[in-house]
Amino acid sequence: SNIPNGYITNRIPAFAGNDYALLRLSRQVYPHSRFAIMEKDFDTWNDVKKQLDVRDLAPSFRERQVWWCSIGMNIGFEMYGKGEMYTRPVLVVRKFSKRSFFGVPMTSRRKDIPGHFPTHFRGTSGAAKLEQLKLFDSKRLVKLMGYLPDDQYYGITEALRELFPKK
């Protein structure tokens, strides 16, 4: 990226809250960058997160399931959700309790790079983003999408084991 590390948009008070002007500025300063500097709506995500936290019942889930999951608005290169509930498909990789699990966010953009495991789910090619493995609370689960085929699930779990070799 051509954007310097540590560049924070709120350091430019004249552009705070003005996404269009900030985007225009970022294109002027970094015209050849694939990335544009833009403000993220952390305040709205925080409101959604508060609603999720007070949920009494969390859905029951199993390993190998893919759920729409409220993963939120995150920082840097952490994957974030989209829409009102900041959701993204997440594969339940390892269930620890009825309330927590390791999950891997999924994307419809397939890239041949380390950390991306190719998938085909519900008629769509994509990838499980292994580098985004994270602990989730089941309160974040919104809607069950289905089960990932066995061969893909076991391929993903094996690829994750290879990321953490025994010494």
C-alpha cells in the first residue's frame, strides 16, 4: 500500500465526518493506490454490538456449519462485516462450548495466496480466510446458511494445523 503506516483520518480535522472530501483528498495524495482512506462507522457498529450483547438466547451451532455472523467493523486488515448487522459468512471450525467457537470468515473473492483456502458453498466459489481465524461468541450468530461439505471442512482444519506446527 502507498498509504503510510499510522495514517489516521481524524488527524485532519477539516475532513472529519466528510467521507467524500476525505476520499477525494486520499486520491489526490495517493492517486495510484488501490486503497482509499475512508472513515469507518464504529459508532453504529458499537450500537449493534450492544444489542447483540444483551441477547438472552444464542442459537445452537455445530462444527462445519456456515453462519451469517455479526463480525463488526474492525481495524486495519481485519475482515469486517457488511449491512445493518455487519455480517459475513463464518465457518464454525471448533466448538468450545455452547457459547464460544473458533470461526473462519469466508469471502466470495478467491485469491491464490497463503491463508486463503478455496471453497465452493451454495453454488458460489470463494475462500475461507484462514489468517482471520478468531474466537467468536455465539451471540454474534445471526442465521444458519448450511453445512460446508466434509472434504472442504477437513481440508480447512488440516490447513489450520499446518499453520501451527508442533515443535
